[in-house]
Amino acid sequence: MAWIWLISAGFSEVLFATFLKLSDGFSKPIYSIAFVVAAAFSFFCLTKAMQNIPIGTAYAVWTGIGAAGVVILGIILFSEPLTAGRLFFISTLVASIIGLKLVS
């Protein structure tokens, strides 16, 4: 169950980062509120996950899911560049997340 909490925290981090971008410096109330809700939910899920997963592993996986997810959404939603280098490093990040799961 702890890994489900952690994956939920990671996906919520992707949401809160995306809502932060869409809030346009907190000038758009709906996206600003969505940011706060998603961030609170992400930290709640992370806290639940850390009850059973070591803090270093949980934090690395949480930020890794968030980073990879935000890069992917940036490419899809915000027309950010898709380069071979970005794909390579996202792939290594995902492989590292999987590795941490396997050794925990």
C-alpha cells in the first residue's frame, strides 16, 4: 500500500507543478486553487508512503516521478522541445525509479 501512496504522491506532484505553470504567477484563481489542493494531496500521500518506505527512497521516487511527468506534460501541453537528450535522460530517470523500487 505504501507504494500506491508514493505513486499517487508523484502523480499529484505532476499535477501541482502543471497547475503552478497554468496559474500564471497565481493570477488565475482556479489554477491557483487547483495547485494548492494538488500540492496538499501530494504531501499527504508522501507522508503516508514514508511510514513504510525509507525517506531517501520515497523522496527520490516522488521527485523522479514528478520530474519525468512534468517534462512529458511540458512536451505535450506546452510545446517544449523533444530532443534525443531529453528522452535519454528521462529514460535513465525512469530506470532509476524502477531500480529503487526493486531494491527496496
